[in-house]
Amino acid sequence: MFISVVIPAYNEERYLPVCLRALDRQTFPADQFEVIVVDNASTDATAAVACRLGARVVAEPRKGVSRARQAGFQAARGPIIASTDADTRVPPDWLARIAAHFERNPTLGGVYGPVHWPEGRIGERLMLRYPGTWALWASNRAGRSLWWGSNFAVRREVFWQAGGFPVDWPSGEDTDLSLRVSRLASVRFDPALVVWASNRRVQEGGGQMFQRGLANVVNRFFLRRAPRPMPDFR
């Protein structure tokens, strides 16, 4: 089973090496996966770092994480496409666990897991590890799975049947895709499929994060609008 890993990246030369080195340490056979870094009009050495560390670089000059993810998924060669982010570190068995799920269930459309923060204030780390994980689990149990772009994998044919990412959205493209995939095929939440992401988003402050999250829920589910842009912290 060949897997394509897609990583959108805008000015990520600082974080990208840790992400790519973690993928280089996978227990999954090296000839059974590819790593695609989508350079989303970076002005730093993101593309050079990706090339030096063995990734395949795809250029997407139109800024936006939705467009970057879409370009990476379009370039993917594998029947299974895994998604993570440039500021995320995956464990050594990440791809092996993903492959095992799809091998055990030929009708599985997607699989996803929790995202943890390895650093930051203890309250912030616990909020993401427990209530955050419970929310992901509950969405799966309700049949309306919500995954995050830093930790999911989907069958390529199901991705295209679902219509791909909403490329004009400034954020929320990952959960929008997961909801549409949930309507087409079975999706599995694996609590052991954990990745570790940077906590740089909390720089905007807990209150701002809550307000943005609430506004995005209202926009997405009640007003049928695109979510608000994510703040840019590098």
C-alpha cells in the first residue's frame, strides 16, 4: 500500500526539519511512501529545506492553506493520502498505523487521530489532550467526523468523490472535507494515532482563540459561510 504524505508550508524553514526527520524515521517501508511539501509562495528557504531533506516539492503560488493542500493532494501518487502540517511531529509508527486501518477495512474512507501540544502551559496542553480529543471522538461517534489537517488520511478516490478542499476558504478546509467524507464512506477515529504539534497558535491568546472558534462554528454551521482566517504565527 503506497501512501502519499502532503504537507502545506508557508515560510516554515524553522519547523519543517523536525517534521521531515520524523517522517524519515517511520517504521513503514521507505519505498512505500512519498513526502510532498507544497511551497505556498514562501519567501524564506522552505523549498530548499524540503529538497535537502528528501521531500518532493510542489509549488502553489496562490496563497492559502486550502489551495496548498489541494495542490498537494492533486500531485499525490498514492491511493492513500495522509495529511500533516509543517509544525507537526509524527511518531515512528504513524504511517504503519494508517496503512493497517485501510488494509483491515477495504471500505474505509478515512482515519484520523488526536493532536497534542508537547509544550506550553499545562492548562493549554490538557485542554487539547482531553476535551479536544473527546470532541474528535464524539464527532466520529455521531457520524459527523471532524479531523484536523495535521493528522488524518483519506482514500484518494473518496477525496475526489467528496469534491476535494474548498480552495477559496481561508481556514476550516480540513473539517469541511471530513464532514463530506463522512457522508460518503466510513471514517475511523483512532485515539492512539497521536501527533505532536507546535502550540504557536496560542500566541493570539485564549480569549481570541475562543472567539475565533465560536465565530467559525456560527459561520460554518448556521450561516453557511467560510470560517475566518487563521492568524499567521511563525
